[in-house]
Amino acid sequence: MAKKVPSYTGTLRSHSLMLPPCISECSGIRIFGRRIKSLAFSTDVAIIKNINADAIIAVYPFTPQPVIAQAIISVSDVPVFVGVGGGITTGQRSVRLAVQAEHQGAYGVVLNAPVPNEVIRQIKQEVDIPVVATVVSGHTDIRGRLEAGTDFLNVSGAAATPEIVAEIRRDFPDVPIIATGGPTEETILATIRAGANAVTYTPPTNGALFASIMEQHRKSF
């Protein structure tokens, strides 16, 4: 028998961003007692404050800066996973960023695909929050990542994501996998059925949301 879930949205927050309901079909990953099924991929504090994701994954194409992590963590109502480099930013700098992210209240740290296993190993020796390694292709040495101390894998392989997830799940049945769900319910479900435990979702940008609102205003006024 399906459960009826009472809901309240209010008036001012009735247009908050809602993730696709199909994401709830994944198992989730339990972290410090909290079950996380969905992660919003955003660093926009307005989006972060107005989306119903279980967590935030805050990575961006610049060198990681603690002040940005602190701003996002202070605004977010849900756990935040903070990017600490792994590509251009790496080595001891990534280790120090990971330690500081934990002190700021991050729920986990995310490393880019090029990160050396030795850096993962050093970070794992210093922090007590999950270390998440990003996987962008089927050529990644998953065993080496796990032996270095990676706790979760973050699969971001564009259209190939379900295929990569399925391959990892076949070889490593118990590893926790976060993966990008893509733009539609069909792509999200394909990722989940391939074996993803949690799904990252990219919300529309602030500009795109404002464009639709302004269009309505133009028609009304």
C-alpha cells in the first residue's frame, strides 16, 4: 500500500526547485546516520538554499578556495561535499584544503579525476569524512583508487555514465557509487539501474530560471 505523504510548500517558497522524483528509487548512501540519495551540483547559494536535494556537491573550475566552501556550507541546509582539487591543484595543497573543509563542516571531500593515488592516501590519513574520487572513463584504475583509501566513487562520464557504473558495479559489488543522472528521467533511471547508489543532478541556472519569470512578467505587465 502506497504511503500518503503530507506536504507543505507555503506561498513564497512554492516555486522552489524540486528534483525528479525517480531519484528516490536509488538505495542512497548512509553517511554519519543520514541517508543521501540526491546531490545537487551547484555553487550558486540561491539555488542551494532553494532546492530539495539531500546534499550539495560543490566543485567548480577554479582552484578551490576555503572562503567559497565556507560560504556554501553556511548557506546550505543539507550536507555539502567540497571539491579540493586533484588536477592543477594537487599534492599538499589538496591535503590542506581537505583538512580545512572538514573543520568547516563539510560532509565529504571530492577529488578530480587526475588526482594521484598518493594524494588520496595522504588525505585519508588526515580526515575522518568520506573521500570521494571522480571517475570520468572506464579506463580508471578503480582498484588503485580504493586501495589508496577512496570511500566513494563519483562517476561523471556524460552519456557513458550508465555503462561506466555497470562496469564498476560488476567488478566491485559493494563500493558506494555516486553518479550523474543526466537531463531526463530516462537517463536518471538508467544510471540507477546500472548500479548507482546516489545521483547528482544539475539544476537550471539562476539566469535560466529568471528568464522564464521575466517572460511571465512581460506578458502580465
